[in-house]
Amino acid sequence: MTPSLIQFEQDGQRGVALLDDEGVAHLLNETASVYDLARQCLAEGTALADLAEARRGERVDLQSVRLLSPIDHPDDAHLLVSGTGLTHLGSAEGRDSMHKAAAAGTATDSMRMFLMGLEGGKSESGEGAQPEWFYKGDGSILVAPGEALVRPAFAGDGGEEPEIAGIYIIDDEGQPRRLGFALGNEFSDHVTEQVNYLWLAHSKLRPAALGPELLLGDLPDHVEGTSRILRGDEVVWEKPFVSGEANMSHTIANLEHHHFKNAPFRRPGDIHVHFFGTATLSYADGVTAQDGDRFEITAEPFRMPVSNALETGTPAPLAQAKAL
């Protein structure tokens, strides 16, 4: 299987482990973070997997450490979390039903956007159709494995979105360099989005969770997984999902191009976490997650789940700007 990198903390010290083909974790010597490892690779002109293998050391018991998100940045402001929607075959169905036009037979903007990708998202001649794009936040919104996904008190709801995210660093010449892929829960507010499609931007300003693994190398063309909601020991909703280019209306290269064509997204040293979209939502099946429910997302070739409980935040006072 493809190796993965895992960040962890033990006794107040950070470390990185390499998960080998047999699922055994090995400490990377002299490595405190994936970001530091990636910067060293850029300086030496070395592949990430090769440098990780060269630093491979003793075994690590992942049950005895605190797992961290597989990527972060020393300064949260230099990590951008974003994503694309309507990128998967079948992904328009749930969205379209939420935004049905009043006039019978009129295609919604969601359906038109999906059809643009279906017809031109996998262009063989170069640039393909432009996908939907949204901003989620900076590095502070990433929730570590096992920690709660906190929906703001003002949110309409908090619903899972099982997705794969590309993880990138920008090199000193402004070239995006893909570090690998992570399984994630993009997490969104579908009630707010349903009020008006123009509130999609608001609905995405929520935390997001990544699973522990940064999968090195290429993503398989076909990825199968399961998304479920647990209420105590009871599974209240469960559904399979698929991802990978074989199940998408866009190529990953096209999604990357339309993100990184924007010059501010090519600032040297920055990290980008870019979600690729999904076609499977519990909200589309009429399910509403409750506080204490646990979202669990699994998919091969990732060997560890994305697992986070839902929690509602404390109401905040009216946010008012004051003259200086």
C-alpha cells in the first residue's frame, strides 16, 4: 500500500511517523512537522517519500500518542483551506433539490454548474471548465483527529461532507507542490445554504477535519468509502461514497489549475488544503445530526478513519466594529 505520514504529539513533543505498507508506524528522526520535512525536501531537491524513508527510525505506538492533523503551518494565517463543489458524478442531485427553481423545468445554477463540469471538466487539450470554488478559513479551522467539530451557535446545522483533500506547499519560486492527499470531513451548514444559494459562502465558514494520514504519491482513480453518523453505539445513518477521478466530472489537475491560477494562492511558503467535493450527504437524506453525534468516515487506501463528534458553540455577543 501507499505510505502515509502522520503527525503526533507525545509528552509535549511533536513528531512525525511514517506508516509503512504493513501499517507499522516508524518515527522520523530529526523531524518535528510535515511542514519542516517538506521545506527540507524543497531545499535538497528530494522527493517527500524518499526523505521520509531516509529518516525512518524506531517504531511508534500510535495508541499512546495524541494524533494531530496531518498538515499545519507555524502561522495559521499562511494555511488556506478551500474547496470545490459539484465535482462528482451525481453530486448535483442533492444540491439541485435544495435549490429548485420556482419555474418548472428551469435548471438551477447548481445544475448548470454541474453540467459545465460534466461537459468540460476533463478537457484533453488543456484548461477545462471552471468549477465552483469556496473559501473555508485559515489553519485555525482544522480540527485534530478525535476532537469536536464545533458549529457556531448561530449556524443552522452542522453536517458532514466526506471528501478527499489535496495538500500543497508553495515553493520559493511560487510553484505549487503537492505533498499528498488526506481523507476529510469538509463539514458545512446545509440549512443556511438552503435558504438562498448566495449564502453558500456563509455556509462554508465552518471548521473542517482531516484524518490522521497524509497519503503520499498519487490518488487512486477509484476510491470507495463509507460515511456514517453514530449516536452512542447506534448507527443512525450510513451510506457508501466514491471519489477519485473515475467518479468525478473534473480532473484533479483541472481543479488545481483553477485554484492556483490566482496569483495570491502562489505565495512561497504557504500551505493549501483544497477539498475536492462529494456526492454523499446525510442532509440530502433528511437526517439532522445532534450534539454528541459522531461523524465517522472511512475509505481505502486510507487506513485510519476521520472521526469527530458534533458540538454547538457558546452564543457570542453581537459582533460590532468600533471606530478607532
